[in-house]
Amino acid sequence: MHVERHRTEHVGWLRAGVLGANDGLISTSSLVVGVASAAGADRAAVLLAALAGLVAGALSMAAGEYVSVSSQADTEGADLARERRELEADPGFEHAELSGIYEARGLSPELAARVATELMARDALAAHARDELGITEASRARPLQAALASAVAFAFGAALPVVVTAVVPVADVSTVVGASTLVLLAGLGAVAARLGAAPVVRGALRVTFWGVVAMGVTALVGRLFGAVV
């Protein structure tokens, strides 16, 4: 049997992973550039800011993803529980409802009724979840998966500015972090676009543009206020 694999199968971890890596790279690099641009900033202060940004950001991303995706999972669970009760209370109405959905998609009334009968005989709740509620296995909310993917991706993205801060002379940190971040952002955007079958150049430019904006504004703030974090 030929089994096709579709890109939507990766949508759960891909969205969280791309968001986490982008956020980790942009936010930590912006923090490093901002602190390094401040008057009197030394390596210890910049490195401390970078490490704090990595740890706090990874935990924040994990918590945020877990809470938001859990809300989606709760909503899906409530809808499925309601559908289960309706199937138990009035299976005839639910059969007619499912048949109507298939008719609206182009099947004849007779064929729609037969398809609904056979699908409900096999797994009535799954049939209604998929065709009435739009809930499929590929799209189901997975809070732990999203949280873990976001945290790991954020830490991965934030690792670059941390390493650069630790090894590059403090006077060159802003320049090296900025340049390396833009290169990595372009690559990350291209990879994400490739995985999602989107235009690669547009994906790379989109991510890089917002990285430039974030680091530029943060560097300006660091120079204006001259504060050492």
C-alpha cells in the first residue's frame, strides 16, 4: 500500500520550533547588542545578560506554549465530549448531520447516507471529529510537544550570541553578533520555508528583516541610555 506523507504532519513541532529558534536568536542577540552598545559595558555584564536571556527566554517560551496549546487541547476535548454525548443521545440526528456534510461536499444523498453509515459503524466519534469539527490526528493540540520544541529551539537559537559573547573581544561583540545573527536568521528562514514548501527567498528575507529591526532598535536604546545591565 502506497503511503503518502504530507507536510501538515509536521505542523505541530515545526511552528513551535521555528518560533522558538527565531525568538531565541533575535531576542538574545538584541539583548547582547543593546548591552554591549552601552557605555562602560564589559564582557561579564554582556555575558551575564546573554545567559539570563537564554534561560529566562527558554522557560518563558515553554510555559507560554504549554498554556496556549493546553487551551486549544481543552477546547478540543470539550467539543469531543459534547459530540460523544450527542451521539449517545440521538444517533439518528448525528447520522443525518454527517450525511448533510457529505452532500454539501458533492455526494448524492444516497451515497452520502451510505458513507455516513459505514463511517459511523466503524468509529462514529472519529468521523464527526474529522468531518464536523475539523479535528484530525495531525492537527490535534499537543501541549508537551509544543512546549519542549519551543524551549529547545529557543535555547538553540540563543546559543549563538552567548558563544560569541564568550569568545569575541567585547569591543567587537555587537558587530560579530549582529552579522552572524543575520546570516543564521536568513538560513533559518530558508529552512523553515523549505520545510513548509513556501518560497525560500521570501522566507529568508522576512525573518532577516525583523531581526535587523529588533537589533537596531535595541542597539539604539543601549546607546541612548548607556545603561549597563
